Amino acid sequence: MPKKEERFEKIYSQGTATVIEIWVDRKTGVNYIYRQSGYSGGMTVLLDSEGRPVITKEQ
């Protein structure tokens, strides 16, 4: 049985105690930013300077 491809891909990560990551939805290309500090964290759509979602074109 072939392995199912993951929908989200982590393309950037920085930090250890305070973590910032960028994830891409492979189906839509929409980028999300995730921030974790200690036991809390959150994710939201990554926006460009005009307030539109950042979209990664399929490679």
C-alpha cells in the first residue's frame, strides 16, 4: 500500500524555547505561520504586505 502524502509541509523553522514555523498546505498552496512559546501556541494564515494570503506555487 503506497504511503499517503501529508497535506501540510513545514518549510521554515527557527528557535527552540520560542518556536516560529511556516507551514504550506500542499493542496491549496496557502502559507500558515505557527508560533509556540512554552506550553502555548497558535497558527494563522501568513499575509503579505497588502493583507492577502501568501500562496506558494506548486513546485
